[in-house]
Amino acid sequence: MVILAYGTNEAFNDTFDLVAYRQLLVEKIRQIRQQAPNSAILLVGPSDSIKNKDASDCRSQQPQWLTDIIRIQKKVAQQERTLFWDWRDYMGGECSIKAWSIYDLARPDGVHLSREGYESSANTLYSQLSALINKS
């Protein structure tokens, strides 16, 4: 299995190009398919994050491109027949990193998880992949 995890750094880039990102993502997936045709590909979306802590509402606190990046990743994963894991959805959706911080699962920077947060995410991803494999 080849695991790709993109999106957090891109979401914080104020001059980000969504069209170029989508094209590059498709190219990378196809390149991996060519090099490892028998491998499953898992695309892991970005975790939830906060960029503007002082903004008045959740949507304004999120990095500008985060929701668009996740939407593109889901669509590309479906079109290219790869697996997709929505990390932000697992965390609880938009601005869920605030709750994770309260429970010491995320760091105060609003971007990075704590060791426990990463472990929780990894354990859940592993469990979900195992369940998917056992269904086959």
C-alpha cells in the first residue's frame, strides 16, 4: 500500500493554486500506479487546523484552502479509484481541533496534534483499513 498525505501545508499557502494542485495530485497517483501497479493507494486528507484564531466564526478561522483541498482530494480519489481517509472528518469536522486541544490531543498552535492525537488517528485509520481488508 502506498500512502499519500497532503494538504495541511498547502491549505496555509495564501497563493495556492487549486487547479495546479488537482493536476499534480492526479499525475502523482498515475505515476505511482505505473511504478507499482499492484499496490493499493491511500490518500489521507489533512487534519483539521486553525489559521486565524481571533476570527469571529469557525469558517473564518480555518485555513483558506482547507475545505477545497479536501473536496478535491475526495473527488480525485474517487475518479482515480484510490482509497481516501478524511482525517478532518474523523476529528469531528471544521474547527474540531479546538476540542482536541482541550483534551490534549492537539497542540496549542492549532495545526499539529500531540503524540496522543497522532496515535489516536493512526489507531483509527489502522482499524478502519483492517475492517475494509477483512470485508474483501
